[in-house]
Amino acid sequence: MSFRLVIVDDDRAVRRILSGIIENNGLGEVVGEAEDGEEAEKKIISLKPDIVLMDLLLPGKDGIEVIRTLRQRQAKIHFIMISQVENQEMISRAYKNGIEFFIHKPINAIETVNVISKVEEIINLRATFDMIKTTVINMSGEDRPEKQAYKGMSKISYFLADMGILGEAGSEDIRVIIENYDKVRQKMNNLQDVYQFLKEYYENEDKRKSTDIKAIEMRIRRAIGKALRNVASLGIEDYDNDQFLRFSTTLFEFSEVKKEMDFLRGKVASGGKINIKKFLEGSALLCEMNSGR
């Protein structure tokens, strides 16, 4: 995917430096520039870029005002704030109004590349997330004869697609646990017993899948880890998103989701941790609620 970017800063030298960094590192195409808030708002609406690098302090409308206006128009744009302001209250206000990341002035090429790359990774994750979900919905139309026969499974497929992990190897393990939750419910206090259940299930069903306990655990950990990352990315894009609010508290510890969001933003060195038991219990609960049982 080729990303389209707009740079907004009242300093021509800063715009030139940022354009050079973007071009030299293959981060996309700079499709427009602006030096004040009013001009920025018009160009962003017209050009519809994927990413906007926005100076916090601008002549006329400041960066936060421009972002707030564009957010009210539900513009699907990712904002990166660029500023030398160190006031934490003002920075917090900027995050609350829709920026995802922050680049400090004077401009540092390494920081700029890292931040823009992370935003582009989030956009790609979200695109994959939506594509998987759309594919599942299209495959599960009401006119398909197998829909009623596999109604319970289709609900689980919707859930796994919402998590963005439908194609993960561990998604099959999670699916089996949800489908057999009544049998494994009592085993949740000892996850090794859950993994043993999966091992025996695959052996009895003659599934072509590794039944090594450690392999099963690692598959599930990787899938849940990706789900955490996807949910955190969803929160960065839209903190009030219904899916984000539901998944971040039902499937994970919210504090760990926040840590993962900070990690994706480049603010901390490590991300959030997963709680396998909470994820599996929450998954079973959500699928049960959706099935109307």
C-alpha cells in the first residue's frame, strides 16, 4: 500500500526536512503541504491523505482545533503531532482530540521514521482486520445452506474475525475451546489441563495438527498476543469504538491494553501482557451472548 501524507508546519525548513525523510525512506508520497490551520483544513479535506503530520502551534487555527474539526467530519485520517512543546497538559489535550503519535522538534530522522512506520503498520493491521471480517461475513450469507448447520461455528468465526486472528494457527485451538467450553470450564484454573484436553481432542479427531503441549500453548499465546495488538490499534484509531471498549475489558486487563497502546505509539519499550484464562473465558462469554443462548 502506498501511503499519502500531508505536512502542516509554519516553518518551510521543517516541511522540507520531513518531506526528505519520507521520500528517502520510502514511507509514502507527500501529496500536500500547509503552513497554517485554515489552509491545512481545506487541503486535508480535499486531498484525503492517510497520514497528516501536524504542528501543534499554527497561525490562526492551531493543530488541535484542526484535528477536532476533521474528527467531527469523521475523516479517516491518522494524525501525528510535531512540536517542541513540553507542556504535558497540552500534549494530553492533543491525544484526547485525536492524535496517535508525537514527534518532537528539532526533527530527528530516526524518531520520525520509527513513528511514521508504526502508524503505517497500524493502518495495514486495520486493513487486514477489516478484510478478514468482510470475508467471513460474505461467506456466511443467509442463502448458504450450510449456515444453519454451522450456526454456532459461524458465530465463533465472526468473533475471531473481529479479533483479526481468524487466519492464525492458534485460532483453531481457541475455536475448539469455545465450542467445548462446558467441558473445559472446570479446567481453567490449570491451563495445562486445557492444553491436555486439546491434545486428546486432536488425537481422537485425527486432526493433522501438532499435539505437543508446548506447541499448543505457543499457538494460543501468539494468537492472543496478536488479538491484543489489534485491539490496542483499534483503540489508537478510535478510543470510543464499541468493539474496543467491549474487547479491551472483557478479554484483557485494560491496563495491559493501555500499555500495548503506549508501546505501539513508541512511548514505552515493551507492550502489554496477556491473560490466557481471561481471554478464553471472555471469548466463550461473548460467543454465548451472541448466539442467544
